[in-house]
Amino acid sequence: MEDIARSAPQQRAARASAPRPAPRKAPAPEPAASVDPWDRSDSNDRGSAVTDPDELIRDAKELFAQLQGGDKVAFWGAAVVLMSCFMPWKETAVDGDVLGLMSVGAGAFIMSIILLTAVTVRVKGSFPNVNPVVPWMGQLIVSIVCLIWCVVFIKVSSDTTMVPTPIGNSEMMNSSPSFGVYVAILGSVATLGGTLLGLKGQSSH
């Protein structure tokens, strides 16, 4: 026991003087892959699925093939209203021809987009959980409002006060409706008729 007690301090001193193993170094991080800031290949791949013209054309063809009867009449009637907004809706002595989009006719433009969307959603069944009556009633109400909107526009834009023309010595009305609003009325009537025809066919089923 005395020998063990005497040798214990010597062993502790030997362990203290022994060189300690060097700490292990953490592995160096792998160099990050160089990224080209001008590389747009990923963004182009992601955008091609949305803006691919071939896919858009294919979807349009499928939609046109699904349009039948009243839906076809209502769809193309709303398209006519949409295009009429890029035509003159009234003629004024001060401003000359005024496009539908540059006047109150912009309301008909918005309603025609709503009508086109309603027909497309209903025909393609984009929302199967929605009651089919909802898009039908929305389409009917918007088509009626669009027709009334165009008729009121004719009334409001008619000002029979005669004023001198900007060029020449003749006179003209201060403001008068132009052919664009009449085209919109024809499209609205077609949309309303197609909607009623589709509702009649729906009720017969």
C-alpha cells in the first residue's frame, strides 16, 4: 500500500506532462456551387407552363368545342361587347370620337369580361362544388345590366344642341352616340338571348 501511495503522485505527474492530442479540426465546408446571376433557365422553365402559346391555343380550342347552343351565343355576344369598347361610342363637338373605354362605356367592358368568365367557368366546370344556379343567375343579371347600361349611355350621350363644327361653317350636335354603342347593344341582346336559351335548356333537363 505504501508503494502504491508513493507511486500515485508520480503517475499523475507523468500524465500531466504527456502531450495532449491535438483537437480534431472540423471538416472544411464544401465550396458552394457557383450561380450565374444572369442565368434565367429556371425562370423560363417555370414561365413556359403559364405562357406557352400552344397550350393557350389548345385550351381555347377545347373551350370552343364545349360551347353548345345558348352558351355559344352568349359567349360570342359578350365578345362582341368587349370588342365594341375599342370603337367610338359617341361623337362630341369638342373631343370628336370618344372610344367606349374612354367613357362610361368602360362599365360594359368590365361586364363583358365578367360574362365571358362566367360562361367559361360554368362550361369547364372549374368549381364543381358551386351550385350551377349561381353562375347562371350571375350571367343573367350581368347581361341585363349590360344591356340597360348601353341604352342609358345612348340617352345620356345625346345632346341635340347645335354648335359650330371645328372645321367649316356648318353646325353639328354637341354630342351624339356613335356606332360602337349600337354594336354593344347587339352583343348585349345576343348575350341575354343566349343566356335565356341556355336556362330554358337547363330547365328542360
